[in-house]
Amino acid sequence: MLAAMPESAPSPLSVGGPALRGSGDACPGTLRLHRADDGALARVRVPGGVLSADRADALLAAAERFGDGELHLTSRGNVQLRGLDAACGGALAELLTAAGLLPSAAHERARNIVASPLAGLDGSSPVSAWLSELDGLVCGSAAAASLSGRFLFALDDGRGDVDALGADVTLIAEGDSFLLRIGAEDEVFRVPSGEGPRAALLAAETFLRAARDSGAWRVKDLPDDVRAGVRTDVRAELVRTIEAAAGPAVHRPRPRTATPPAPGPHGSPDAIGVDVPLGRLTSAQWRLLTGTARRHGDELRLTPWRGIVVPGPFGRPDDAAAALDTLAAAGLITAPDSPWTGVGACIGHPGCAKSLSDVRAEAGAAVGPVGRLPVYWSGCERRCGHPHGEWIDVVVTPDGHRISHVRGERRDPPRTVRDDPAALAAAVAAARA
């Protein structure tokens, strides 16, 4: 039997400051299950969110055989399986290993990589080769096995979508090179594109050496002087090992707000995208998406915004439109004007013991006109899975629902609404406008 995980550590927006290594890494995985009120939970890492149709089938088989039959998308493009029997760990790991979803047991929680979902599909730079190389390098590094489940790599095709997510190490495609960003710093290093994945791993290994004394899980948790030292050490290592970044650093401010792929067709059309209400997919919806992938590009791309891109080719625009109509009939979001666009929530009650309310039901009851800003409902101060950039934060407290406008690391003074669903819906709609 695999041990159940303790509760996850607080969100960076929670009270308590940086998350430090005071105890074991509490992020869920597939080899250590997290205990929740609705059963055990497994988080399956899907680097870049990229799944073949066969691997998507394997995830569904795991959800139906061991869990509640549903698949939950995360804010890092991974998949969570819920309602698991605590004794299923060995059989679950065997199934995922056979499907190629667990290539290294030692690195299963370190394979946190997000990638631009539309890369190579709409005239942008493809990043699939570098994604595979980076994943292989991480799995081949003994040091990288010590990365926490919170540490995040990002591969951005140049549009800035995943660069805005605040990853610990980000590679940004630019012509025949990559820009390497460490943490949220505005200064980046230029490296040849062929050396990008190796440079990203080098940066992560340099972070691990620096974090030994500080106890930090992520780059942002390092003391300021140590974080500056990491950048200096990474640059020196780049020059020494791959003869890159010998010149001055490049100033490229990190985008403050991410722009996810809009639901609908992309390219001519070379892909279609859907959003998933609250990131929760039934087995029927998952089968429909997998079947659509098999008829076209044989691939699904899970996005960090709880959506899915299905690459083509789709042949004619009518083919893409027909596929979108079928997915819309199944309850998925296929156009930007859906009232569910931009609405997110944690699992809430009854799945989580810490949640003070069934925030998913409350979010559904408050759905109204499409808002300018995304909104995220949290059942407690931890705000698990919250978005980045600019968004509306709705968190349940003993005194009511506290609503605030988050702008990166800053937030406006909050407003609290007490026990009035109509007033709550109106306040959220006004905040999003």
C-alpha cells in the first residue's frame, strides 16, 4: 500500500510567507497518494500537457478502475484522479508505467513542465522537440529528483502565455535561440536553441544547490541575496559549459497576465480548443475528446487554464465546426462568449475537509455575463489552484465571501458579502466587469 499524503502546503497568496522545506514535500503524485474527504487523490504529471490518444485512454482507464470515473485538470496542465481507494497505489503505478506516463519513479513529481498549447499550430514556433528533451534530461538527472512538486519549468513559444505563469525556470523561443528566465526576474540570458533544455536543467540544479541552506522549495522562496547569487552562478555555468550568455543579460519584462487560447478554431484550422467548466471532465466527455483526437492529429494538449487543445489537421473549416458542435453538445466550452469562460474553483466541500463551502456549486449559481477578468472561487485561504496575473479572488471565510481584485503580487482592498447569493453574484459580476 502506498502512503497517503499529508495536506498540501499553503498557496503563495496565503498568510505565512515563503514555503520552506520544514517537512517533506506535500505535493500529491502518483506514488504517494493525497488523502482527501472524497477518497485518495493522485496527480499525474503530463509534461507540456501533451497526451497521445492512447495515453489519454490509459488515464480514463485509471479513473474508472480506481477512482470516481472523472478527470480533473490542474492549473499546470496535469490530471488529477479523485475518489481513489488508498490501497490502489501499486496497481495504479503499474497501469501508468505501462502507458508511458511514469517513465521515472524517482522523478514523477519533478516533471512539472508547462508549454504554450498552440505552439507550432498557428504559425508560432514548435516546442515539442525541446519539451521531450527537457523531460528526458530531468528524468536523467539524479539531482533533479530532489526538485519539489511545486518547482515549475515553462517552455514559451514567444507569445508570452506560459511566460506569465511565474515558473521557476522559463525558456522563451526567439528566432534561433532561447531566452532563459530564472524566477520572475526581468533579466534573461540568451542561449542557442539547441542548448535550451540543458540550460534549463542547469538552472534547476543550480537552484537546488542554493536551496540547501535556505530550505526553499521554489526560486521565489529564496532570500533576495541567494536568489541573485543563483542568477550569477547560472550565467557562469552557461559560459563554462555551453559557451553561452557571455554577453550582457537581456532586459525582457515578464508578462503580468497570461492570455490562454480562446475556445474555438485556431489556424486555418490547424487546431480546435475547448475550455472545461471548473476543469472537471466526465468519462463521456473525455472519450469524446480522445475520439476527436484519434480522427485528426492523435493528440490532446491540456492547458494550464483547464482547457484542451486538439491539434489537427481538420481538413476543412466545416470539419472543425462539426467537431466543436459535438463537443459543445457534451457540455464543453467552445466559444469565448460562454458564461463559464474564465470561471474557476477549487474542489471545495465535500471533497476537501478544509473548505468552508461547496464553492463549485456557488460558482455555478453565480455564473452570469462573460467578465473581463477571470474569477476563482476558493473554499479556504489556501486558494489551491488559483490563477496568475490579474484576476478576481473569491474566498470563503467564517464571515462570508471575501472578494478582491488581484494584480500579480498586489491586491485591492476586499469586499465581504454575507449569506446573500444574489448579492454575491452581483458583486462578483461587478468585480469582473
